[in-house]
Amino acid sequence: MVRRFERASLKNKLMLSMLVGILLISATIAFIARWILVSSLTNELEQRGAAIAHSVAERGGSCILDNDIPRLLSLIFDERRLHERKKLVSYIVIEDQHGKVLAHTMTRRLPPAVLAHELPQDLRQSIQLVDLDGEAVYDIAAGINEGLYRIGTVHVGLNKSHIDSLVSKLRVAFLGFISGVVVIAFFLSNRLSRNITKPIRDLTAIADEISRGNFDIPIEASAPDDGWDFSDCPAYPNSDLPCWHFDLSHTERPDRMPEEYRNCRRCVFYSKREGDEVTQLADSFRNMVWSIRLYRHRLRESEEKYRSLFDSGPDPIFVVDCESGRVMDANPRVEELYGYSRDELRLMSYTSLAPENYQECLDHFDDGGGCIYFPKAIHYKRGQAPFFVNMHACPISYRGRHAIIVAVTDITEMIEKDAQLIQAGKMKSLGEMSAGIAHELNQPLNAIKMGSEYLMMVEETGQDIPARQRLEVVAEISAQVDRASGIINTLRSFGRQADLVTEKVDINGPVRAVLSLLRRQFELDNIRFRLDLPEGLPAIKAHGNRLQQVVFNLVTNARDAINDGSDPGDKAGERVIFIRTQASGGSVRLEVGDTGPGMTEEVRGKVFEPFFTTKEAGQGMGLGLAISYGIVKDYGGEVQIESEPGAGTVFRLVFPAA
């Protein structure tokens, strides 16, 4: 019952509560009134019976003294039939002081129960309920006195069924009255509860419509709204205006910034009317709906704007579920670049398009990281055709899912041009190294020629030389052949086009390879190398061929800087290039320093800009350091410069250890 009451509507609860209250009050009043009325009616009838008895006793005393029985009979019959007493009075009996019946009004034998009701001498009257042949009767006995002596007794029988009939009529009338009160109370409570709950039911209906997404319904709960219309707010059609823009309080504090008027304390549009609690509730609901409409309107505009940017953007954009890795959405550029339809993409895992960096990206977002950037990542088109992209990923919430939005830029063409540029730089470097390389190759070739001519001369002249001397000549020829082969292999390695595949590289390897080509040529320019290349350094993730290009650019720049500061014939000047490698704190460093004139702060700020050079026209294109900077950044490294005018320059490359 309690649960059914709890599930009932507020209207039924109010109506039922009021009805139960009225019923309880009516029942209480009914029981009290019934008791008072029934008791009063019974007492009144008993008093009337006693009055009849005393009247008969007062007038019948002389008849008893005169022994005039006929007049006595006439008296009691007249009293019984007077008015409506015949229905109330069942009998009247008169007996003398000895209990002998002198007269009675009954037409049948007098029941002994009546005579058994004796009136004590000290009482004036007595009432006793007796059974008169199955009929209940209130027997009222009153004494007939003559002076101080009792000469007889009058018995007046009041018909209890008649009394009960009167009580029943009274009960029926009273119950009818109570029923009428209940019916009227039910009607009034029903109407009252309906009127009280009507605004709430209206608000509930409006809330239901709003929950279904229908915000265009009229809000007419409670009092009239004086023509209130949400579209009248200037901030609604013009979403560039914040709603607090119309807060008049800014006129009181003009020094406050508009962003501080977020509460709309005196907004010209957002207001409340005077009224009862239901009116206040309706106004709060109306203002809430207005706010929802306003921000929903802005949200829709924002969604349309960003959907337009998403669909019409020049770069491919994915939305990827972080947990499953499934592609949740993609813009048309993805279809064009990857060769899959949007429906096909939504059934695919993002790892099939971009296996590189995906797990690293997920681990980054699992740790609560923000946006992350992956340059020169490899993705795959339909048919597993690879291409290079710059990938930018940020965490978002998409349709209640933890997701990432990935924007990629196709840089394959740029990578190819960079590779061509680097290759052209290598060819230029090889051209610059040609003199030194020729010198390097001439030395083993000359040694081979001298050794071979010596052996030929010995054979032609028939000279007999010791076997040990012959073996030393042959061994020297073989060593010089290996030296020439090493130089050629280094040239081939340096000259071939490098790819972007990374591998574990000992950073000392590229340094030694470049020095094997340049050392002799630099020494001819009176430039010496001071090397500090400890063994056992941690490897880095890079490509040795591309690092050779970096070292070559730094070393040749150092040579040019030294030549700018001193002449190769200046024996007193210190013409030294320092090359040091070391490892510390999870990183590996490579430093290339020179004893040149150093750089000003302005030159340091521009040294990595493409085509920036301090050399004379025709001496350099200004791309070497820019290319080196790009290669170092590709491998997650940093480039630092220490240089002051007159104090030389140090380029420090810092790579994360693999």
C-alpha cells in the first residue's frame, strides 16, 4: 500500500491525503455526535416515561384511596393513548402497596417480569430493562404516595424497539449528512489538487518534450509571461555576443572586464516575476530553458562550424577510439589520400593505416598527456603503398568515448625534395673533397706502383732477394690496396642516397668515416683535429649515412670559420677543430668546436635559416646547417650553439639514447 501510494501522482496524493483527513475528522465528529445525540434521545424518552409515570401516580392516588378502579383504568388508558404515546408506551400498570395489580393497559396476561421489578422504599423511581415475551421494554417504576406513605406503584413500559427506531432514523440521517460531506470533500479535494498540480504537470510535460529534444514548445506554466520570447534576446541570434553583455551592472563598474559579468545580476532579459512558489518555479524553469536554447543554439553553430572545418579541411583528419583503435570518423580528405571509403574506414583499425608510432601515441594518452606530434611518420594507402606524413594527435571525447583526433599532412613530396637536396649537398661535398680524396688515393697507388715496379725489376734483372724482404713488399702492396679500397667504400657509403629508416648507430662511427675522407685535406690546410671519442657509448636511433652528412657540414663549416680567422700559412695561429662525444643522463652528445672568430648573437639567431650564409657570394648556398638541423630533429635530437666573437664556436648535438 505504501509503495502504491509512493508511485501515485502528486494530484492523487494530495487528493487522497485531504480525503483521508476529512474522513478521519468526519468519523470522529460522527462518533462523538452520535453518542451525544443517542444518549440525549434515550434520556429524553426515559424522562418522558418517568413524567408519565409520575403524572399517573399523582392523579391515580385518589382513585386508589377511593378504590375507584374504573376511573383508574380510564386514567391509564388515556395517558397511554395521548398523542403518540401509544407507539412509545407499551403498557401502564398500577399496583397497590402490597404488589396487587389494580389496573393495567395490557390486553393479555401480565408478564411476571413486570411485577418482578420492585421499587425500593428509598427511591422515587427505578428504570429496568425487562423482557416482555421477546420484546425488550424499559420498565419505569414510580411510587404513588399519599403524604409520607406509599400506597402503590406505577409501571410504565417504554417500547425499546420504538426507541431504537428513532435512534436508527437519527443514525441514518447523520450518516447521510456525513456521506454528503465526504462527497463534497472528495469533489473539492479533487478540484483543489488538480488546480494545485496543474502548473507542475505542465512543467513536467514541457520537461518531457525538452528531454526529447523539442525546444520549440511554448512555456505557459503558471502566470502569463507578458509576451516573453527567448528569440528577443540579442545574444540568441548573434552568437558572437556573450549573454552577460547585456548585464546592466557593467554601467556601475565600467572598470570591470566583460568576462566578469557572468551572473546576469541585472540582465535586461533574464528576469523573474512576482508570484507564489509555483510562479517562481515556472520562471526558473523558463530561464533555464532559455539558457539551454541559447547555448544549444551556439553549440549547434559551433558543431556546424567545426563539422565544416572537419569536412572541408585540406588535410586528412581521423577520429580514433583509444581503447579499440577503431576509426570512428574520417573526413573526405582521408578517402582521397588513403583510397578507402568512409564506410570501409569505420570498419578498419587505425594500426592498419599507421602501424608506426600508434602504440607510443596510446601510451602517451594513457599517461594523461596532451597533444603529441610525430614528424615524418610512415602511413600506408590502399594496397600497402607507403607515404610520409606529419602526424598531430590530441585527446578528445567523441560520442562518450575516449578518443584521439589525428590530423596528418602528406609530406612525401617534401621528403623526396629534401632527399634530393641532401644528395645534391653530398655531391657538392664530394666535389669539395675531390682534391683531398685524390691525394688520399695517390698515396696507396704510389706505394703499390713502387712495390710492383721493384718486384718487376728484380725479376727482369734476375736478382736474388731474401724471401723475408719479398714478403714485406707484397704485404705492403696488399695493405695499400686495402687502404684504397677503404677510401672507395667510404666514398660510396657517403655518396649513396639515405632513407628515413632508423637503426641503432654508434655516434663515433659517422665521425670516423668523415674524418677518414677529410683529415688529410684539412691537414694540408694546416688544420689539426683534437678528438675525444670514448668507446662504449650508448647507441642512438638514427641513420649513419645521414649523420655523416651532419658531421661533414659541421666540420667543413668549422674549417671555413678557421680560414676566415687566420691564414693557412700562419704557423703561430691555433687552427684546431675539437670533436668530442660523451653520454650523460640518458642522452648522447656530439660536440664540434673550432678556433674561428665566433659569431655574434644576431648571426646565432639566423644560422639555421635556409639560404642564410656569411660567406662570400658563390662560396656557399646556406643550406648545410639548415639540412643538418632538420636531420637532427628527425631523430629527436637538439642542436645547441656556444659562440662568442673571438672565442670560437661549439655546435652541440644532443640525441636521446636508444
